[in-house]
Amino acid sequence: MATAIERDQKDVLARFKQEFFQPEDQIYMDGNSLGLMSKRAEAKLVELAASWKVHGIDGWTEGAHPWFTLAEEMSTRLAPLVGALSTEVMVTGSITSNIHQMLSTIYQPTSERFVIVVDELNFPSDIYAVESHLRLRGLDPATAMRKVKSRDGHTLEFDDIVSEMTDDVALLLLPSVLYRSGQLLPIRDITEAAHRKGILAGFDLAHSIGALPHDLHEDGVDFAVWCHYKYMNSGPGGTGGLYIHERHHHLLPGNAGWFGSDKTKQFDMDHQFSKAEGAGAYQIGTPNIFSMAPLLGSIELFEEAGIDAIREKSLQLTAFLRKLIKEQLPELLDVTPEADKDRGGHIALVHPEAARICKALKQAGVVPDFRTPNIIRLAPIAFYTSFNDVEEMVGRLKEIMQGELYKNFTNNRNVVA
């Protein structure tokens, strides 16, 4: 097998490492929680701030990126990353607010069909959103929300998902990639199975957008939501995104707001809502210009690198990482599915001292991610992680494990894990 140095020499994405800010000698393995800042993201943030300084209120219609149509401009450029029509994508809101928007728009329960299927391994915020939405509809989450069970506590089986698609189910909301284990679900197969039973299919792409290509339109997915601050490197709290298939564009937004208006009529100030065409209708409030600005720079990098090349390097990095872990640190249990088609962009390792190990790694100059109760997540990012970084990180981890250096720390999570 090729060495780390040989792999780095052949890496077609190697030049992008210099595009990102990173402390010297730090190995950053937490890009699946918060991506690093790029020079282009910083430049776009400064540029958009300057547009306010120079233009004042005229920044809404003047400058290189007029604010009034900024979300639409970005959405058109972002759509290829999720395999959608430009009219099906909108940069807006957050994952949770977009879940509420999609559910309030597309979820239309009846006495026969009212159940929303989720899974027991999903990120808590998605569950909170579904529960509160059901309560607003006068439904009891105990009966109107059904969780797909996991057989091993880390992954989901396709057959178990399908078995929950009973006649009383109206909609399902699942992650594209499970945030703990890194399992990539078969989006097209799940969607087709749901549609055969008259069920709407929605996905949370938080842990897949920017890490791998999607084909939401052709897969027939009804709706999707995501953030941009992980693999998309848009910065903390950066504006999120939503997708809604064109077959649903006739629907009025469940949560209507001023920026969901037809832009040619928005400033008529008419109390009669004139719905925008396409996904733009599902915006609510005024766009957060400074939260969106870094994404402009990030999109440039994705356009230059190509999502297919990013995915290919990501798969190589995670395969290299798990090979080294298996050979040198067998006491760490790798719970991420092995096949490329079943794996997202990170590797999940289980160890009873996981929290302590993560703290020791930070002291050793490695930034990992801990997830309760015992998961170490490591995400080598195609843009700014080299194969040598992976090899060096495993070496530092090996020193920690062999010397039991983790025992110098408490085995409980920090406030932000």
C-alpha cells in the first residue's frame, strides 16, 4: 500500500490545504462539527461588511452581491452539490427552523395517516422539532412519532426502516448520515420504498452535504434540510439550507414570511401574500447577510475542487485512517460501516474512556470530537487534511493509549463536547 507521503504527492486536492487557517502543528479532525475558516470565507465576510459601509441601505440592490437576491444567487450555485434544480434549493434559516417550515408545509395528517417516522439514533434537535410540531397539531408524540430501532446501537438496517412504513405513516424524517457512527443511509432506496406506500420522505443532510454528492431530485426526495458550518465551512451558526422537490412548489408555506414573497411584489406592502416561485417561497425573515457571506467563499472552493473529487479523497482518507487504527490500536472499536457506499465522512471509535482520550488528544495538538456516551469521532476533511496528518494523528493517539496518558483527565464531557 502507498505510504502517506506517496499519497500526498498524488493528491489532486493538496493545494486547497493552504486555503484554510490552522494553527501550526495542529491536526484538525473535527470538521464534521465545525469546519475551519478559509481565506475566501474571510474575504467574503469582509467584502459583505464593506458593502454596508459603502452603500448603506443601497446595499440591498447595489454592489457585487446585492443583499436582496443574495440567497437566490447562492442557492443556484449550491444546488449542484445536492443534485437539485436551482429552484428547489434555498439558503435560509437553520436545520431546526427549516424542519418546522417543511413539516408545517408538507405534513398534512389525517385520521388514517398521521405518524412521523424518525430513528432512535438521530440528533436530538430533530426529535425536539418533530415532537413540538406534533403537539402544535394536537397530536401526542407518544403515538404520532415512531422511532426506527437500532440492532447494534450504532447503525440502522434498511429492512427495519421499511418495516416501520405502515399504513398509518404520513412522513419520515431520517438523517442521510448518522451523526455518531457515520453510517450513510441509502437515500434513494428509502425514498422509493416510502413512496410505494404513499409516504413522504425527508432527510437531514447535516453530516453529508459538502462531504459527498447527492442526487435529491432524481432520487425523488420530497424535502431535505441541512447546515453549512460542518463540511461546507461556512462558520459557526452559519445560515442553513432547504430543498423541496418541485412537485410540492404549489404548496403555500406553512410559516409564511415577508421574504417568501414574489420579489417583484415584495415591496408593494400588500397584506395579500404573493408566494414566490420555487423554494424561495419557504424563506421566512430577512436573510442574515453576514452569516451567509462566508458561504460565498466556501462555494467557490467547492466549484473549483468538484464534489466528486472531494468524495474520492474523503473515502481514501477514512479508509487509510481505519486501516492504521485497526493495525495499531485494536482496543478502539471502529463502528462505522466498512463499505464506501455505507460510509459518510468520519470514523467513529468506541472506548469506555472516550471523553478522557479526546481531552488527551487536544493536549497533544489533535482536535477530535466526543459524543456521549463513549464515541470518538475523527473526520479527516478532504480540503485541509493530508494523509501525513492522518498518520501523525494516529501516532499521537498511539502514544496516549500506550502510555495511558488519558488517565490524567476526567472521563466526562466538556460543556461543548
